[in-house]
Amino acid sequence: MKVEAKMLLVLGLFFGLMCAVYWNWSLENAGGVMMFAGMLLCFLPGSYYYWWSRRMKERPEDKKDVTQAEGAGFVGTFPGSSIFPFVLGMGAFSVVLSLVFGIWLLIPGLGLAAWAFIGGTSEGRRGGSH
Amino acid sequence: MTDVLHTAPTTGDDHGHGHDEHHGPSGILKWLTTTDHKIIGLSYTVTAVVLFVIGGLFAEIIRLQLASPNGTLVSLAQYNELFTMHGSVMIYLFAGPFAFGALANIIVPIQIGAPDMAFPRLNALSYWLYLTGSITMLSGFFTAGGAANFGWVGYAPLSNSLNSPGAGADLWIGGLLLTGFSAIFTGVNLVATIFYLRAPGMTMFRMPIFTWNLLVTAILILLAFPVLTAGLIMLYADRHFGTHIFSNSGGGVPVLWQHIFWFWGHPEVYILALPFFGMVTEVIAVFSKKPVFGYKGMIFATLTIAALSLGVWAHHMFTTGVVLLPFFSIMSLLIAVPTGIKMFNWIGSMWRGQIWFSAAMLMSIGFLFTFLIGGLTGIYLASPPLDFMTHDTYFVVAHFHSVVMALVFGAMAGLYYWGPKFTGYLLHEGIGKAQFWFLFIGTQVFTFPQYLLGLYGMPRRMAVYPHDPQWQHLNELSTLGALLIGVSTILFVVNIGYSWKKYPAGDNPWDAQTLEWFTTSPPPHHNFYRLPQIRSERPTWDYNHPDHPSLAHGAHEETHA
């Protein structure tokens, strides 16, 4: 976890440095703001990972000499199949088309999205299909 | 939902818990409901290749129009739509999604020993947003006003509702919103997968270069794409809600659109390029029978490119006269340093290796050559005086076509190299080599005349040009090159048809090095029955060649007891 954290923190530091140079040198604000936001976007997860990396045991994937037997165990729970990404995708499609072809397309769009949010969440809670 | 466990290799149980075959819906419903990263990746691949062919057809029409000074193949209005949609399809819908959606989706989880992407349903959503976004953008051709026609960069104020009325422009914006979210979700997914789902022993500095590059790409996606999405929403508000963010008349700033667009647009160049760099790195190492030369240097070069890429956006805007020339010139020139390190390492990886000139390797060498030309002309353009001379001429067109055609070489190398892994069948090598030569000669014949045309002053985005024999001959030559590239694409499609399920690949046809070649071709549901010990960045090589294990970074340990 330490490498991941340091990578993001160093990137953020570099963006901060660039932002400081650019902000003071240029007569334009948009770029400085965007680079500042870039710095924050690296610092936020980077400092979170750093905070955790000092408080957790090294994970098997961070150890250089671990055997597969030591690393054996629970990895995660993965859905086998789900219709809700497709439903949500069609909902988003419909919402975007409403920007062009008329506001009425929001009704099916938001309807499909709501169905997908409810269905997807409950699928995750009860385990869903294999 | 399936619980997935890492199983110890010592159990001798090849079908460990969580690796049982998938019993779900079949047929079209299986495709609609799948959350398997390999099937999603395959859908991405097929969609991206189809869009590549569509974008290529636009390119051929453009080149045929330009083969004579007063071409009459298309009208001026149609020409505007064609070059806009050619750029949009190739950049937004082919190169990006092919890089971080198609091959990344299939290969990255297998390379790090993960059972799937971290968020499989989000991954599926990414694909559906990509597909619907592509359909949205292309459907502009079926509206009364035609497709978007303001260039793939959508500069304000040309893209406002006065200068570009009609549904085509709105469909372009809508399509980009959808594909933009698709990219952001893929970025989140890749970062989470690489940070949390690596196999035991797969430390960060043992990940294959392809995975490393995709991690950096994903971080760049997260930094850049939200800016584009925000810009598009502002553009839509300007067009329909009466705001004046990008128009002078209401106190807005048209150049702000360029800042926002290129703040996304230049990192986007590296978002496109880095995955292909990764593919080429893997291919060169495997077909030279050597480990990657300068593994850590390669990673730091990638990170440096990513870091610098956020500070170079306004080198696209030198001629606006309101940007900080020295800052952007220095930053742009600095990118040549890490890119040079990469070039050096690619050549170093081949140096004194046993090179096997397979189709994938030839494509990678074609990449090196073409990318070198594109990269070096990029250094010219980073210098403001030269950029003032050549801005908006064919020199710039030739520069970025050298770069993106190099990425096409990378894409083909990736398909020839990894195709057998996810389909289980090899492609025909002979047709592949013929494809390479058509692509290679075609690309050079296509771009070289354009460099000269640019230096003679031919502006880009013109459907007709003055009667000048020199200009005409160079344009004819460029069109010939474009047709040769078209032939190479046809050969690729022919190759897929000819080799259809003909040459079974086996698990590891190339004697490759990384983890994806340890499992079966195609990999089972959740990818692995068992995993080898991981002691270097080449676990499969170490397993297959216990006499010649990797001496990774000077820290050699005995790998196989």
C-alpha cells in the first residue's frame, strides 16, 4: 500500500509545484485552478492510502517472498451476471437523448435509472444471481 | 454473486472454490447481463474495431476528395461533417476506448492474477455508456442538419447555437458526455483493481509494464475527463440555456473553451498513447526473449510523462496570443526526455535478443519507427516560432497522424499478441505480415507528403485548394498512402475470417513472460485455476524456465524449491 500512496502523493506534489509556478507567472486563472484541483485529486486518495498503510499489516500482494499458500483465502464477492448495468446504461442513453429530442425522454430515462438503482442495490444486498 | 478465494497451489485441487464454471443465462441475454471482464472487453474490442473501420471510411472519402484540387466527391458542408466525425470517431470512440476499455479490460486483471475487475457491474455500465455514446454521436448523420461540423475540438464560438445550429452538434455533445462517463468509470475500476486485487507476491514493482501504464492512464483519466465533461455541460448551457460562458457578447471568454478542452485534450493524448506503449513493451520483450530492459526506468518515465502532461495543454493554443509561451514550451520539450528514455529502453530490450519477427513484433517495430517521427516533429511544434509558422497547416496534421498511426501499429501488435489469449486461436502470420507491410508503407507514404504540404503552407480542413502541380502531386501521393492503409485494414478483416477457429493457440504460444500466459486460452470464469509463485515481473517465464529465472533488479532469490 505504501508504493501506491507515495506515487499519488508525489504526483500531487508535482502538480502543486506546477500550479504555484503557473499561477504566479501567467495572467490566466483557469489553468491554475485546474492544476490545483488535480493536486487535490491526487492528495485525497494518496493521503488516505498513506494513513492506512501505516496502520495495517502488509498485504500478501505487498510482500516480496509470500507463497501462494500464505495468500490463500477470501478475495471478494463478484456478481456472476446482472441486467442492471444495461438498464442503467439505457436510462443514461435516454436522458442524454432528451437533451436533443425533447424533455419527454427524461421520463423513460429517469424511470430506467431508478429501476436500475433500486434493483442493483437490492441485488447487491441479497446476493443476486450466481 | 460468487465468492472468490485464492487457492493454494499445493492442494492439488485444480478446480478450487469459486472457480466452478459459470451457469448463467445464454445467448443475447448472456451478452446483455454479463459482468465478466473478458466478455465486456471483447465487446469493447469488436465495437472499437467497427468504429475504426467507420472512421477509416471517412478518412478515405476525405483523401479521395483531396486527390484533386477541385474535388467534387462531397460538398463543402459534407466535407466539414466528415473531418469532424473522422477526428471524433478516431479519438473519442476508437483509440481511447480500444486502449483502456478493450485490451486493458481483458488483460489487466489476468496480468495481476485477479479474478475480475474490482467493480464488475460498473465495468458493464462503462461498456453500455460507450456503445450508446458512440451511437448517439454517429446518429448526427441521420438528422436534418447533418452531423457536427465544427472540427473534433468544438472551438467556441463556432460551436455555439448561432454558428452551429441543429441536432448534430447536440448529439456530438451528448455522445461525448456518455463516453466521458464511461471512461471515468473505467478509470476508477482500473485503479481499484490494480490497488486491491493483485495476487499474493505481485508487488507494485513486479507488475507488467502494460499494467503499470494502464494504472497511470487511469489516473490521467480521472484527472482529465471530468474537465471535459464540465466543459461540455457549459457548452450545452451556452447553446440552449442562454448562458454566455464562451461568448464575448455576454461577457464570456471564448478562449476559456480552448483552455478547458485542451486541459483534457493533451492528457488525452497520453491516455491514448500510454496503453499502446505498454502493449509494445510487452511484445518487444517477449519476442526478443529478454526481460524488459530498464524496467524501473520505464515506470518512472511513464509517471514523468503523466506528471508533465498536465502542464502542457496550451501548446495547442500558442497562436491565440494569450498564453504563457515559455512555460508551455519548456514543459512540452521536457516530455521528450521520458519519451526518449522509453525509446532507449525499447531498443535496449531488443539489443542482443533472439528476435522472432512475428506479425506482432513487426507491428511493434513499425510503432517505434512511426512514433519516432511523430514524436520528433512534436518537439519542433513545441517551439513557439515554429508553431506560429505551421499552426493549422498540414504539418500539424502529419505530426499527429504519425503519432496516432503509431498507436494503430500498437493496437495491431496487441491484437496479434493477445488475441490468442482471449479467443483461444492464433491469427494467420503470413497475412499479418502482409498487413504490416501495407500498413507500414501506407503510413509513411500517407504522412510524408503532408509534412511537405504543411511547410508549403497548405491549411488543414480545406475541401479544395489552389491549382498548383506540386501541391496536387503531394496530395495524390498522400491519398495513395491512405488507400494502402485501407488495404491493410481489409487484410486484417480477411485474416480474422480466414483464421476463424483454425489454429488453436494453446496456453502459451509465444513462450511469454507475464501471468496472463499461465492460465488457459481463453481463461476460465474468474481466470485462474492456480497461480505460480511470483518472484519477479516474469512469473510465467520463471515457472517455465526454472534454469533461467529472472534476476529482477539485482535481487535474485531461488524461485522454485
